[in-house]
Amino acid sequence: METTKNDFSPNTKKFFHNLSEYLDTKLLYFGSIQRSDYIPGKSDIDVDIFTDNEYSLISKLQHYLHLNKKSFKKFVYIIDNNTTYGYKVKYINKNENIKAEFSIYNEKFRDIIVKDHTRKFVLPLYITILLCIIKTFYYTVPILSRSFYIDAKRFILNTLFSPDTNTTFIVLDEK
């Protein structure tokens, strides 16, 4: 998870390397950057960050990314009856064409989160095709709303692909 299936642009590679150095921690990549349905310049880059002190790490991210504390959303992620907590923040740098979503978790949740994310690295062909279709209708021929796109993607990955795995994602606050 420290490397990606798809390559970054030089600017993006430098950005993530410098961020990792600044935070003094490894960044773990998941989502489409690890699969065939990644669309360079369109898809965001999903990153997990594990720490013993979420608040300190959020403060560092705030400073480095020039984000407001209210940008960080607290959430609950339930995976097969295992309740985890974390924070998410979206980051967009239009000048460098970097779109990322960072998930910050306590170190104690590492194993369950990594297991859940890595199981979605290799998908059956029909799932990949469905993801590519909805991404085409969202990014290229923009006829899908953002909320429909997100719901459809979650349905494909969590219901069609892994019906035996029960996952729930709940945003707790708008901090």
C-alpha cells in the first residue's frame, strides 16, 4: 500500500513524498489508484494515515495543506461488526492538479482498515467494467450527479463485489 499500481505525475509524486517526510509517517494508498479504474487527473487519490495521536496529525495536516479545522470530518467505519473511528479531509490543489482524500485513523485500527482496503485492489472484470462505466458518465459525459455517483460506486464495491462483508460508513459531525 505504500506504492501504487498507477503512476503519479512528477508533481504529485513530489507532493506525497514531501508530505510523508513532513508528517514523519508512511502514507498508505487505496482505492482506484490501486486498480484499473483509476483515471489520471480525474480520480482522487485515497490515502490512509495511521497514528498514535490523531489530533496532532490533523494539526500537522492542517498546517501543511493550508486547511481549516472544519474541513476534517469525524466518521465511524463499521467493518464486519468492528467499529473504527477516524477523520477524513479532502484536498484539492488545482494548480498542481492534485486531488486527494486523506483518512486519519488511530494505529489500533490499522489491521482491520488495511485488510478491508487491500481486498478491493483486485476486482472481477464485471466490477471493473461497471466502475469504468459510471466513471465515464460522471467524469467524461457528466450526466450523473455527485451523490448518485458516490452511491453507485459504494453499491458496486460493497454490495455487488463483497456481499459477504458488511460495511457501514457514517459521518458523525461537520466539525
